[in-house]
Amino acid sequence: MISGAASADCGLLVVAATTGEFEAGFARGGGSNVSSNAGGNVMCGQTREHIVLSRGLGVTQFVVAVNKLDAADPAWSEERFDYIRQRVLDFLKENGFKERKITFVPVSGLT
């Protein structure tokens, strides 16, 4: 991930839409829904980590694919897509990304 992001102008971030998967990947460090490693250090979700690392490596634009919408409850829920879009967009903007350089796409690998 790091070597690829270091030479990229645009990133593709794939976020799972299924309940639980998005929340685990987007967990904020220090909250009740994060895990600890063997040393007891609190870890935040990989989605957040990838965004922060990408920004630090010079990525300035993102396409965010909200995946597994066919498995969301209910399937292809616009409400779920909008919820995920807003949470991820807010975090991207907090990390210096410009909203006009971020595109969200609802997708599914199966249907």
C-alpha cells in the first residue's frame, strides 16, 4: 500500500457497507468499538489509517467505492450509502482533502 500510494495522484478507497464491517474499519482510536493489540495499544480502523497514510504520501484525490451494498440491510439502501458517505467525507475533509476531489460510487462485486 505504501509504495503504491507514494507514486499515486489519485487513490481508490474501497469501504464495506455491511453493518459491522464499516464500523470496524472506521473505528476511532480510544472508543469502545476498537480492539487492542498484544501490547495493549489501542488501534483505530484500517480505513482511517489508509486515509491518513495516503494523505501523508501525497495523494490528493479519492474515488471511494462503497462496496457490498447488495449485502446491506436492506439491500442497496440509499440511507446506508449516505451514512457511510457522510462519515468518510467528514474524515477526509478533516485530513485536508478537498470535497471537489472526492467521488463516491455505490458498488457490489456480486450483483
